[in-house]
Amino acid sequence: MENKLIEIIQDDQWMLDMMKVVRDINLNDCWIGAGFVRNKVWDVLHQKTRTELNDIDVIHFNNSDLTEQSDLLIENQLKTAVSNMNWSVKNQSRMHLKNEHQPYSNCEDAIAYWPETATAIAIRLTLENQIEYIAPYGLADLFNLVVKPTPNFNYTIYKNRINDKRWKEKWKKLDIQLANNAKL
């Protein structure tokens, strides 16, 4: 699955271009995650063209500046580079406060607290143009089209996300899992 993920991304010049823009701002422990990766894989598995993204989720880890203002400055920097995208930048070293968790140790630790296992995946492009990824729950759920909550996330919020996002309408083959083995 790792090779397939990398192949899917390498075959998408737009994704590579966005990853280069993010890489070039040179943030610590910096990744693009969530729908940027998830939607692409689901689109490929459903033989669809690109599903429009609400935003591009950029995460990084910086203990020295926990202000939201710092993230807004980075968003503006990204908007200057690519103005037609909605960038969302979140310093994961402060997100534990919003989520009422213990402090995260890095981005991989932080995304282990994201809502769904298939969403808790992030990628980046190295200076050598190699694709790296982090996936605390692996890639199986993503590639098997399984949507289930991570063990660290609030189930009520997860269920609300499933209803709000209406993923099953976009990707018919998804296996969306609810409590007590119920399926959507």
C-alpha cells in the first residue's frame, strides 16, 4: 500500500506542486494531510476526477510560537504563492489545547487524534523530491475504503462529521462504520 500511495501522488502533478510550495516555506515537522491525501486515494479507487477540496490542511510543529496569529501569517505566505487555494495551517503543538488532550510530541502523535483512521494520514516532499508519509493507523483503512473513528477521538463529533461531510454520496463504495458495528 505504501508504494501505491506514493505512486498515486507521484502521478498527480498538481499535488506535487502544492507539496513543493509547502516544503519551500521550510516549517518544522511540516506535512499536508486529511482530505488532500484521503480524497485523492478515494477518487482513484472510485475512478473519479479530482473531488474539490474545502481546503489544504497544512500541519507543522513549533513549540516556540503557539499563537494562532503565527499560523495566519503562514497561511498568507501560502496564499501569496498559490492564491486560488484555501490554505488551513495549524501548529499541532497547540492543538491539544483546543481538543483537551495532553500535549502532542510531534505531528504524527497529533494526527493520531484526528477523527477517522483514513483521514489520519499526511504527506510531504523532501528536499530530494521524495514523498514521505505518516499514518499512525496505517494505510489499510484508506485503501480498503473503511471509515471508522480513531480510538482517541470523540465519537459524537465523528458521527456529526460523517453526517455533515456526506462522503457516501461522493464515494459510493465507502464502508462507513458507526457504533456497535452499525453501518451507514
